[in-house]
Amino acid sequence: MHVLPIGLGLGCHNGPVMPSAKAASISFILISVLINVMGLGLVIPVLPKLIETLAGSVEAGARLNGLFFAVYAVMQFAFGPILGMLSDRYGRRPVLLASLVGTALDYLIAALTQSIWVLFLARVLAGALGASLSTANAYIADISRPEERARNFGLIGATFGMGFVLGPVVGGVLGNLDLRLPFYFAAGLSFLNFLYGYFVLPESLKPENRNPKARSLNPFTALGILGKTPMLRGLSLSLSLIFLAFGALQSVWVLYTAYKFAWKPLEVGFSLFLVGLGGVVVQAGLVRPIVARLGERRALVLAQSMGIFSFTLYGLATQGWMMYAIIALAALGNLGQPLIQSLLTREVSPQEQGTLQGALAGAQSLTVAAGGLLGGFLFSLVARPEVAPWLVGLPFFVGALLYLTAVTNTVRLFRTTPETRATA
């Protein structure tokens, strides 16, 4: 990594974010997240085919595609906490800008290479630098008042959903013209975002809030912050259970809908479009009014409860159109992520916001990957002609059970932990 030397040379805006610069800073972070997610989405339609082309055969490509997926998840787990800790020590700005430069170079290498192993190394780099989303979250925590954090984290979530919607669509269109064109396009977006940030983005972390001890390159050191207080321990457990369920859903969605409803790529693509659209609508438009009416805690319990119902209904659905209707119900679950982040940012000091967001990103990568393995294993047990149709939904029923456990844990936590309005 070259984060430190590059970061030390980038700082022409080292003061705290002033009110007049706040809107520009939030806009930059949202654009950065959008480009980050769009870049990932751009290559989804073409990366497996590029791997297959460079590997030389369909069989070799299929084997290597799993390896590429796994190494990306591992790098996200390792570098999310590391980048978060580095941003606590050196500031958010240098880490974000260095990550954008590295991401642009990564996509450019992937676009140019004729070697499968150079492409593999580019994927390693993409996983490491893509973990800068944790630093973006820390930046938002720095510049938001406690009562604004749920809304602003919701905007990040909505932007993530928008990128999830737009990326694969644009990537598919460009990929039809040339297999490598999406990589060039993603590289250009990242470099333009770097230039925009270099001239617009101020540093959000005040010098007195820097953490000189935050320099460990061990991701498990950062994960230790999740056990610091009862609220951190409790909500981290609930979040991990939910990520396990989500990982299971993610790994079997295409297989399950094809097996049970004979869905083709068109139906799968439309369903993913609805998922992304639901996230945008809920996190951009509903977080603020729902929190104002219910409060953060009750809104979080509502969001997690939606997971119980939606996962159960996914498993029981008998017609493909039902899945679309359930996606609309499940969209309310998108309230949960910004609310948990808002609550947890109050549990740590300004010097630890980057470490916290990095730890959350690392825990997410690890548990989603574990959930994916769990979902694939469960589906392999029931995807047989002799198994009753309702039982084919086993991965979703287990996901509903994980959500039920998470809700129970969250309710117990809130009953035993007094509500505070800290001003971290």
C-alpha cells in the first residue's frame, strides 16, 4: 500500500469542514460512493466472461470465477478495518483520495491486461481499495450532528442502491460493444472523482481528534472495538446475524428463482433492479419521517422485523410474481443499516470513527461470505426433485430464523440499555 506517502502529499485542505463546505463535502462523498458501487456493478456483467476468455476455457473460467469472488471478499474484510484505522490517524481525505487513484489504476490494468494472473492481482487491489467505503462513512460521522447521522447514512445507503441499479445496466450496454470497455469507463469515473475530490474535498477530522495509536495493520485489532460497550456488542451481534441471512439470500437468489420459477436473466435483472430501487426510495425518502415518528430504536426493530416476514414469504412463494411483491415489503428493511450506524457512532469517540466503520465493513464482508457458504450448502440439500416444493425455501427459512434471533437480541438490548443522546 502507498496510502501514507501519497496521503502526506495531498493535503491542501487540512482544516475542519466549515458549514459552507458541508454541502459540497456530502455531495462528494455521495458521488464517491456512487462511482465506487457503479464501478463494481459495471464489471459484473463482463468480468466472468473476461475471466473465461483469459483462462482459455469455460471450465477453467468457472473454477477461477469462484476464486476471484473469494479473494475480493477476503480483501474487503482485511482492508476495511485497516483503511478505517489509517483514516483515524492521518485523516479521511488522504485515504479517500489515495483509494480513488488506486481504484482508477486497478480498472485500467484490468482493461489492458492479457494475463489471467494480472487480472487476479487487479481484483486483489480492487477488494482492498473498495473497502474505502468505511472511510466515507467515517467522514459522514465527522461532519454530521448526532441527530443528522441516520438521515445522512441513509443517503449513503440510497446512493449505494442507485449505483447497484445503474452499474450493471451501463456495464451490460458497454460490454455488448467491447468486453473491456466497462473497465475503461470505470477507470475514467474513478480518476474524475479523484480530481473533483482533490480540489473540493476538505479534511473532516480535526487535528485534535487524530488517533496516533491507530496504526495497526491487523484487521482483528480494529474488530476489537465492536466489543467496547454493551451497545456495540449487542448491535454488532444483531448486524452479523442479518449479514449471515443476507449472504445466504445473495448466494441462492439466482439458483432458487431459476429452479422454482424458471426465471431467466431478464427476470433476475428486473428483480435486482427492484431491490436497488427499493433501497433508494426507503433510505433517501423514508428514514427521516419514520425516525421522527417512531424514534431510532423502534424504527430499527421495525426494519429488522421486516426481514422475518420477507424471508419467510420468499421461501413460501409459489409463483414468480409473488417474489416481486415481497421485494416491495422487504424494502423497509433498508431502514436498518443507517439506524445501526447512527446508534453505534455515539458509542465511540471522534478519534475512533474510522476504526468503527472499518470494523463494521470487515464484519460485514466476513459474515456475508459465511452466509453465502451456508445458503449454498442448504440449497444443495433441497434442490432435488423428490423434495417437497415448500422445503426448497430452506435457505430463506433459516434466514428468517437468523432475523428473528437478531430482533430478539435487539429488543433485549434496548430494554437493558438506557437511551442516550450522546454528542460524539
